[in-house]
Amino acid sequence: MTTTPAQDVQPKTRGQRFTGAAANYIDERTSISGLVKEVGRKIFPDHWSFMLGEVALYSFIVILLSGTFLTFFFEASMVEVHYEGSYAPLKGIEMSAAMASTLDISFDIRGGLLMRQIHHWAALLFVASIGLHMLRVYFTGAFRKPREINWFIGFVLFVLAMAEGFTGYSLPDDLLSGNGLRIIDGMVKGIPVIGTWISYLLFGGEFPGVDIVSRLYILHIMLLPAIIIAAIGIHMLLLVINKHTQFAGPGRTNDNVVGSPVMPGFAAKAGGFFFIIFGVITLIASTFSINPVWVYGPYDPSPVSAGTQPDWYIGFADGALRLVPPGWETEWFGFTWSFNIIAPLVILGLFIAIVAFYPFIEAWITGDKREHHIADRPRNAPTRTAIGAAGVTFYAVLWAAASSDLLATHFKLSIEGVIHSCQALLIFGPIIAYFITKRVCLGLQKKDREIALHGYESGRIVRLPHGEYIEVHEQLDDYELWKLVSYEDYKPLMVRPDAQGRITVGQRFRASVSRWFFEDRIAPVSQKEIEQSKDEHH
Amino acid sequence: MATKAARASRRSQPVGRRHPLATVALLLVGLLGTGGAYALFTSSATAETSASAEALVEEGGKLFAANCATCHGLDLEGTTQAPTLIGVGAAATDFQVGTGRMPLAISGPQAEQKPVQFTEEQIQALAVYVASQGPGPAIPADMYLTGEGYDVSNGAELFRINCAMCHNVAGAGGALTEGKFAPALADVTAKHAYEAMLTGPQNMPVFNDTNLTPEEKADIITYLKYLDETPSVGGFTLGSLGPVSEGLFIWIFGLGAIVAITVWLTAKSN
Amino acid sequence: MADDHGDTAGSTAAGKDVEQHGAPAHSAGTAVVATDEVPNPGFPPHRPRVTDLDPKVDKQQERRVSTMFLLSIVGSVLAVVAYFVFPIEPGNMQSVRNNTLFLGLGITLGLLGIGIGAVHWSKALMQGHDLVEQRHGTRGSEETRAKAVEVFTLGNKDSGFGRRTLLRRSLIGALVVTPLPAIVLFRDLAPADNPVTLLKHTFWEEGMRLTRDPSGTPIKASDLTIGSAFQVIPEGLNDSEHRIEEKAKASVLLVRLKPEDLEVSEGREDWNYDGIVAYSKICTHVGCPVALYEQQTHHLLCPCHQSQFDIKREAAVIFGPAKRPLPQLPITVDSEGYLIAKSDFTEPIGPSFWERKL
């Protein structure tokens, strides 16, 4: 940058002349200079947790690249063939063309297995990093105005990613994924009124039919990716418009962004990070086996493997199915009501809806219409953090329940014991997690207050002239202090009559929720308190 | 392919089975070498029992009385604690004692594999003794145990249909009810695998010779051997537990490593 | 904290936008608006890096970065080499392993070299101190918003969208109805039959022999010893046109217990043959094959969701999410001693569905 004026005087090298001409050519046809001016020096704050969304984005690019390679060889057809490839234990076995081509990719195309494993590991990482990214956004309150809509788009991306994962998992038509589809079929059939027909139309006849792989394939490689790319586009556009949040820090306010500019520092980091993510995925894919479909064999409705599980992100749904107590099915008016399927669907639906709409719920409770660009420390929003911990626990129990049989064999327990424990944990776990987390947050806030007012305990004991012993507290400097005292504080809503002098039910409800959220708040330290405490110490 | 498998087997198994003709040779050896005992178990019309076989039965009887009779009864009639052994045959005895499951150490949901308590000869004596008290399935002939010359893809299919639901497709084992489990099959000897199918130890169903013929059992054993000896093409298998271990791996190690990288990435350089 | 947001009305009657002209401020809701907050101390002094101070270190770091890039080149070249040096020999699994591993490691080095190099470049050599950019409210300026309103007003005026109610309503009506053909079009995703009828029948019929899965060879009653478990398909299934679909409904587990162990309910006395019973393998929960048979406890376990069925008690559910027992296939033997079905299942097999009882 500083050398720019010097360049004007010196004669340009050939490379510079070429770059200049090329840039001119493009700009005269696209007016791209405007975009570069707008975006090129945008500031991105630095914090490790702000990179998680990038992990998701980059693993998605890796998925696109490796997936494209796979489409060149994969045959999305359920036509029955006799496998004559090079994997001996399946020679001569009847299987679908989809399965046979998957085996060919694995065993007869150089780098094919590598690409399959890159694709699958990247897919697991994609969903996992979205999950972690969402947790970061949630626990730092980065979903508050003006980012509620972007949270929702991100949520949609999470659901789409799971859909992508599940459709992809089903494509090879192996025993594991076939039984997965069998479970989907069973669940769909359990939906009241329309279930039977939805399943019938989805599978193009009776399960498994000969259509499902090609139908899922077109969803997997065209429709879902197209929607995902569009949603990512909007997600990132809103990111640029809203600018990134930042953690509280000296000099940082709600009205500025502090960090490194896109060009060149952030671009180099982010670009380099893409290669690192790609590299890490490739390293995992070249050393760790994933989804060995040849071991599972082709789909056949008769066999099943012990330890049949979906990929991790569908685990919570599988766990919910496992945890239903016996006998939840009945007949009313001649129709069959499968509550052992309806109940998990409704519960998961509610859970997902709460996740999707949480920002709007919290905005309604606080009534805060201001923009928020400073990320909260989780402890400074104790109720939100506690709700999050409860949600994480709920999800984790369902997830663990999906591997109940493996938990049983690996920890020498009985399946029945594991299931019963998970059932109890599903109800009590979130409650316990809520209270523990809330207490921990409030405790940390109190500690912060204590430190802000009285400094750190230095461990140094001093005897005063009049004989009293005191421990010397080391005061914080202004920069450290600022991190501890700068946070938003809310108080419970007071119920007040509206213009007509009435108190509506909605108002009462909101007031009670607001009380639940904020009644045991701990206010940030004020300047007066600081001065008072200083006086005490002197 | 065949020669490669043979070469692979030679590397990992120092004993015998070197030549493609091994099947034939083993057939002969199987019939002749263990001939005495073999003929005794299978045919009720044993023409002449050699003196050594009688001695074997006698030794087996002593071992049985000392180690097994407390639970199974002196006359193999069984007690409230243990089932009768009349008619279980040499195969069941060889499996239970040869894998260390018997004698039972502690009562639990099921008898588990543990260090073997007896020598080869003692196990043989016990098997002969139990077989002498009532006819039952015999110890399999070696010709079915080579894992060579049989149809590996048929074995794999039969394995998926008859075994994988409990033992997992990769033979990694799986859970049963009330704390019981189907054990992992890696490195189970061919003989014990065959005997397990034949006799249905504990809660395992019986796969008698009309359900899975000896040739089909040999096919399955060939597949198990293939699983044991073929390297995992994809890399480390994470216990062959499928999506659960894959999911845990990507969260803990994959995402863990990446989070560590993001910390480095965003740390201020000095 | 933020100065221009802090001093709004201070009202706790939350939810009401305090509309103001010019620069609008927003309600803080139930937020406590601090009047005495600790002031922001401003940016801490910039701490220069070693590379900023020492040109030698700067040069050294530059070399380090370019070394990473060179390593990347080496890795990519090695990957290409590995592609040829470790080819796949058909049937040789070790060759597949080597191909995957070395190709992958080469690519990994190629990628990580660039990645680590670029990040290190950015961290060590590019501008080290933070820059500041001002935020502006996301809301458009009053002028822009007025312009946008004007656009819509003009559009409305011109088109009469608000005024011409007949036109508007008929358009909305038309738009609502247009997707209907699309819904109808999806009917032919599946054949013309009624799924409910199909789900109520399986391949089994009277007199059909029980055969081994997958070979299709018939089974004699004498083939089953106590404790045996046979995986069964109907005779002729392997040659049927819809083999897989039929198998998904007709798979059966055949076991033999001591006849006295069976608790047979009324009407099912002749459904077993001398302790030999046949049950549908398709779980009544969501349809996984239930074939984990424990020959001593006579329990059947589904590996997918852990439903358990007791074969002694006609496959009654004893644990897990399933509600209904597994349907029993009535069997007997024919004149040659082979096991045959006495009829199809007497109820729909597999997962429950809405019209199951109709």
C-alpha cells in the first residue's frame, strides 16, 4: 500500500502492464471496480469461533468437487445386475447397478475410493461444522437484530444439509442404507391419513421398488445443492450487509467493526483456510475408512446388520424412535394411530421449530428493537445459555440413544438398561442441565463483578501498620475491566395497562416469561460502583 | 487372486496349508490323522475301539468329574445350574472348553470367552468322553476348515442372511437382550466357528447340516478368513462399528483438529 | 456501550417503536439503559510483531512461507507419481489401499502446503494491527425508504392493484389454482394400484412350500432340530417378477421349540407343526428385519430400535417401541414332509399404516 505512489513514477514492468490491462478490460465490461471498492477493504473481526461457518462453507465446496467426480462414474439405477467386478466376496451376487457402480468406483478406479471417502467425510464435517457454528451463534446471542433472518436461513441450511446427507447415504443401495430407507418407509407409513400414499408415491410402488435411488439422486445432485447454494448466497450477502459481530473489547463498540481487512490479510487467511480444510479432509479420507459398502453388501430385505445406525446427524431422530415406551399405538374409528411414530415426529418437530424461531421468541420477550453487533459472553445471558444447555442435552440424549446397542456392548450394560436410562435422561437431563448452567453462569457473573470491583486475589498478604492483615488485590487495567463490565442488561417486564386500561393475557404471559428470563439478573458494574470500591480500598 | 490369497495366508499363518492341493491332502490327513477319534464320534457302529481311545475316554471322565460334574452332574444329566450334556456331542464340548467359556468362572448374562483352562489333549479327552456318553455333533473335519477352495461370495451372502443380524456384517459383534451379546468374530478359529454354527452355543441358534450344509459352513468360514486376512482398503476401520464411530471421529478428531487450527489461525502473531 | 442507542426513551413499555423523524431510534424494550456505565477505554496501544521490527526475521518468515508453497508443489507432484506408481491391480485389495493412501497423502501435502503457507503469510507478514470500520444502521436511509415507498405507490397507482379489487382477487385465485395440475401430476409417481390392497397381501398362499433364503430349496420338518433358526422365503420367490418387493413382505423366520414351550392361543392350535413356528421377519414398528433369535430365551430382538418379541408367547412385544406382535404364518407339512404355508398371513405384515384395520 505504501509503495503505491512510488509505482506511479517508476516505469511499469510487463507484468504490471498486463495486470492493469486485464483489470481495465474486465472493469469496462462489468464495473467490478465498484464491488472491489465496496468489499475489498471490509473488516472482519478475528476470533477462532468466527471461522466455524467458513469450515462449513469450505467442506461444502469439497463436497461439490468430490461429488462431481463421483457422478462421472456412479450409475443411479436399481436395475439388477450380477456383480463381476474385482471384490471377491460379492462376485456373482445380484445387486442394483447403483451398488455395482459404487463398488467399481471403490475398487477399479484409481483414486475412486479416495474420492468416495473425501465426499463422505466432508459431508459428516459439513453437518458437524454447521452444528457447531449454530451453537456459537446461539450462545453468543449473534442471532439478535438485525440477524434473525440470517439465523433462520442458516437453520434452513442445516436442515438441507441433513437432507443432502441422508439422500447421499441412501444412494449406494447397500444393506445399511437400504435398511435406513426401510425405516423411513415405516415412519412415513405411520403418518396419519396420508402416510400410506406418501410412501407409495415416494418409492414408486411398494417398498423398495426400482425408483427410489434415481429419485433421491436427482434431489441429491441437483435440487438440494441448488437450494443450498442459493441459501448460502443469501446467507453471505446478509453477512456482508450486517457485517460480522465482534466480542466486546477495548475500542470496540456497537458502531464499529475491528479486525483485518478482506484484502489482503483476511483473504489470505480465509483462502489458506480453505486449503487447510481440504487438506485435513483428504488426510482423514486417505487414512480412515468410511462407509465400506462392500462389507455391508447389497440391499436385500431379509438380512440386517447388528449395529444398524444412520449417519450421525440423523441419529437424534433414530434415538427418538428407540425411546418410545412400548404400546404406543391404537385404533380409533377403524384407523391405526401409530403414536410410537407420531410422538417422536411431533416432539422433534417442536424441538426444531424452537431452534428455528428462537431469535424471534427472545426478541418478543425483551422487546428490544435495537441492533446488536457485540456478541454476548454466554455467562452474561444466563437464561439463554441455560436453555441452550438444556437443548444440547436433549439432543445429546437422543443422539446417544441412537447408539444404545453399542453403548450396551461397549460398556457391558444391558440394552434395556441403556434405553431406560436414556428415557429418564431425556426428561430430567435438560432440566438438570438448565439449572446447573444457570447457576454456573450467575456464579461466573458474580465472580466477574467481584474482580471488576476488587481486582484479582494476588495471594500476597500484607500487614498494615495497625496490625491488620489484608490480602492485596491487584486491580485490573481499563482494558481488562471493560471486557468484564460491558454487557447488555435486561430487567423483567412490568405488567402495565394499555391505552384502554386493560391488561391483556398476552401481556401477562410475556411478563411471566420475561420474569423467568431476567428475574435473577446480575447488573453490570457501573462507574459509580468502581469509584466507590476504589475509595474503600484507599 | 487365488494365489494372492494363498500368499497372504502363508504370511500370517505359519502352519501348513501351503499348496493348492492342500484341500485334498488335508482331506486325507483329516480322515487318517484324527481318524480314530473322528470315526468314534460320527459312527455309532464303531467296530473296534483302540486301547488309546479307551484311555482317552477314561481320562476325559476324570477331568469331567473334577471340573464339570459339580454343575452338569456326574452322569451329565444336568442340574438346576447347568443343562444336561447328554447328546451335545464332542463339537459343543470342544467349543465351550476350547474357547475358555467353560468351566464358567462367574455367572453373568452369558459365558464369555476367557483364557483356556486345559491343554489340547485334555480338551480332546473331555470331548471324547462327552461324546461317548451320548451321540451328538462331532468335531468338524479339517477339510471344511481350510478357508480355501470354497465359495467366498456364497459364504458372504449366507453370513449376511444368517449371522450378520447378531454378529454385525463386519463380524464386529452386537448386542442381544438383557446384557447378552454376540461376540466379535475376528480371529475366531475356523474350527470354533464351525462348531458354534453346528451346536448353537448358549443363545445362538443351531445351524445344523440341513440348514447350512458342511460346504456352506465352509463357505462362511472362507469369508470370515477373507475378512481377517484382507487389509481394510479404506484405512483404519474405527472398530467396524459403522456410522456411530464415524460420527464420533469427525466430531472429536476432525472438528477438534479444525478448531485447534482456527485458534492458531486467529491468534495474533508475535 | 453504544451511545446513539443508549438514550432512547428509557421506557420499559417494551415492544413499541419510538418513531422519530430523521434518525430513528429504536425501543430498547426491557433493556436497562445504563446512565452510569464504565466508559470504553478505547483501543489499547499497538504491539508490533517481531517481523515488523526485525527485517531479518521478516526475510526468514518469507522464506518459511515459500518453503511451504514449495512443499505443496512437491506434494502435488508426488500425488501424480503415486497415481502411476501405485496402480490398482484388479482384485488386489492391498493395491487399492496403497493407491488410496499415497494418492491421498500427496494431495494432502499439496493442499496443506498452500493453506499453511498462505495463513502464515497473512499472520506474519501482512499488516499486523487491527483496522476499524464504522457500522451504519441496516435500515435504509429515510430518503431511500421514501423513494422505495414512492416506487410502490406509483406502481399501485399505475396498475390499480389496490383499487381494482375484482382484478386483484381473480389474480390471487388464479395463482392459487395453478399449482393444482402439478399435484395431480405426481399421482403417477407410483403405479395405478391401491397401496392399501397391496399391503394386505404377501407372496404366501396356501400350499406354498417354505424354502431357504437365499437358495430357495424346500425345508422338511425333520430338518429342524430344537433350537434351529431358518431364514425363509416362499417357494418361487426368486423367480418372481418383483422379487425384492415381495421378499420385503414375505420374509419369514422359522424356529423349532419344544411343543410344550409354546403358549398357543385359541384358533392358532394348528398353525405350528410339532413346535415349529414361522413368524414374519418384518418388524411391526418401522419394518427392519427382526432376526436376532435367542434360542434359550426364545426372544427375538430387532437390531434397529430394540423391540423385543417373545416367540413362546406368539411373538408378543416384551420391550421396545413396537406395539403389535409379529404376524404368524400358519404352517403344516405336505405329503412329502416339506413344510408348507396353510394360507397367507392373516393380517398385514410390517409397520402400521393408517388404513391397516380397514
